[in-house]
Amino acid sequence: MSEDAVGAEGGEAAEGREGGEEEGISLTTDDIKSSLKGLSKTIDGTGYAFTIAELPGRGLKEITELQGYVHLRYLNLSGNLIINLDALSNMSHLLSIDLSNNRLEDVKLPALEFLQVLDLSMNRIKEIQELSFPLLSKLILSKNQIESIGKLDGNPNLKHLDLVENQLTSCEGLGVSSLEQLKLRANKVNGLKGLENVVNVTELDMSENSIESLAGLNPDGKLKTLNLSSNQIPSMDALEALGVLKLENLDVRENPIMENFEKPKVIKAVPSLTSLNGEPLTAEEKEAALKEEEAADAA
């Protein structure tokens, strides 16, 4: 019988063990028992087991004791000092894992065919070589040190991808067609190439990057709102790449382009806009801008 099956006596989390928060402590059976809830029938139907373990903020570094709890479906280990995930190797029924705010430097997880939510934010991860989970819908990787990310094609149901505050310089590898939410604020991205297959995202925040070129977005996509504030867009000409899109809201504040900003030229380059730099564009304003540009072209 696995450790999480019904029958074992409960217990309170051990207190006063040696080792402070910085050094980290080892997870004990008593800790686990006190964290278990969500009694449910096992997948094979032969008995009952707890399906949820809540173990946040306990200063844990070593979690080997979890190995026997194979029936867990929801696991919260956030706010600990974990550096190794080998203890999860037999947990094939996991649906959601929260490992945020730990000390992970890489991601080594088993093939989890039912996993839907994975939170690895606020760790020390520098590279994602490849992740492949057939049912994964939400992947949170914000506030790491990620410089490169491998192909995510092995996640055909991925809808939400959060990479805010990392060290990415490129969008290569991020073009997953199933995505509906993509967050890339505060990286070092220099262009939009690699996002050609991202057609279902309606709002894209690329602020606080190093973007110069705007080519790479799919004209057949659903993108309506694009935040490009605090980048390195050099001139008005760069905005012409956005003319093929159906953008409604565009923000280019805090870019070199603002030194000689000409709103009529932006309206002409992206005529579908209804707001620019956080301010609405009226029909009269758009009409006047287009006439002004036409007159300038005729001169």
C-alpha cells in the first residue's frame, strides 16, 4: 500500500528540528501526514487515498519522503529551499504542481501525462531545454534567470505562458499555436521573430525589453493589444511592420521613437488603432491624421 493510502495515523509537523531556513530541513512523514487532504478513490478503483499535499513555506530542502505518495494529484511546495525533484518521479497522477519560490536551477520532471498546471516562478532556472506534457495548459516561469528556452511543441494544450522578468534575448521557441496568454515583460528580447505561430493571443505585453524590429507577428492572428513601452524602437518607419495586423491598442512610450513622435504617421501606419499610448483615438482625429498624411505625401 502506498504511503498516502488511508490507514496511516495522522501527525503534526515536526518542530524544532536542526537547521535554519537558509540551510533547509528534510521533510518528515509527520509533515506529510499533517498536510494531506482531499480523500478520494484511487485511479485504479481499489481503495482511497489523499490527493492533495499542502507544504508551502516550511524551509524544506530535502523531500525524499514524498516518494511513496503516488496518488497525489495536487502538490504545493512553494516557498521552500528545494533544489532536486527526484522525489516526484513516481507521481504519475499529478494534475498541478506549485514549486514557486524555491532554489531550482534546472527542471527535471518525469513524464506526467495528466499535468495541467506547473508553477516554477521565482527560482534560479537559467535554461529550459525541453518540456513535454500533453495536457499542460498553464506554465509559469516568471522571475527566474532564463536565457534560452527549447521547443515547447510537446505541449499541444498550452494556453498560458508566463516568462516575465527573465533574461531572454529572443522569442525563438515560444511560437506555440495553442497559446492564448503570453507574458514576456522585462526580458532582453530584441525582436518579435519566433512568434509567427502565435495566432490566438489577444493581448501581448513586451514592455521593458530591447526590441528594435517589429517584424514577426502573424497578420492572421487575433492580437488586439500590444504593449511595446520601454524598448528600443528607433524610428517611425519601424511601425510599418504592424500595419498588417488588426491592432486596436498600441503603446510605444519610453522608446527612442518618442523623440520625434508623429501621431498622424502612426495612425497611417496602423489604421486599425482605437487607442495609442494609453489615450483613445477619436474618429475625427483619425480622419484628420489621414488627411494630413495624404497632403504631406502629395506635396
